[in-house]
Amino acid sequence: MRHRKSEKEQKKLADDARLLRAWRKFHAEEKDAVLSGPHARTLVELFRMFSAIESVKPAQLVEFIGAIDWSTIDYQTRLTVLHELNTTIAEFREKQGLDPISDPLPGEPNNAYRIIKNLFNSFPPGAEGKRAEAIGKK
């Protein structure tokens, strides 16, 4: 027998649903802005890789992302790309019956996501215009 949710529980569920819709709308707008912004040509190709992630090897993704000069791309755009990558990988892993997130243990080599995240983190907010050596290339 199912018990009815109290008015307070129903209100919380409705608020949570409203907030989730607002967050998804916000992120969709951010993604659209990235894909129509000054770096659209490069990022459209990257997002195309995300949409075909099952056909992309981790090394290919790391190499493609590592070839982009992220020092010329603003912090908000990098955050949007990183979020999209995280979502894509988590969804792909779940389709494979795996946990959505699987970070390596200390001492183990980094996975593709961690390598890419470290690259992005090498450019702090406001560091546009400075080239980093984050991917081991000098």
C-alpha cells in the first residue's frame, strides 16, 4: 500500500523538479552560447565527438582536446565543455552497466577525464592568453 505524500513533501518535490528544469534550461543556453561563440568551429567538432563517444577512443579524445589552445578560451566556456564531457562519459558508462564515475585510486594512472580536467585546471579563471604546459608538451 502506497502512502500519500504530505503537502510539505509534495511541495519539496515540485520545487526540486522546478529547480532541475531551470538548471537544465540554463545549461542548454550555456551550451548553445559555446557552440555559437568565437570558438564554435573547434568546439562543434569536440561536441560531435561527445555525441559519438562510443566510437571515440580515450586517447583520441585526450589528443584532440590537448591540441586545442585552451589559453585563448574563456573560463566559463571551459567549464561548460568540462561539464558536457563529464555528463557524456557518465551516461556512456551507465549504458555499459558501469558506475557513472570511476576515478583511479592514488598511484594509478589518470583516466582520460582526469587528464582533461587537469589540463583545464591548469588555466585558472582569468588566465586567458597564457599557454600552459599541462599536457606535457613544451
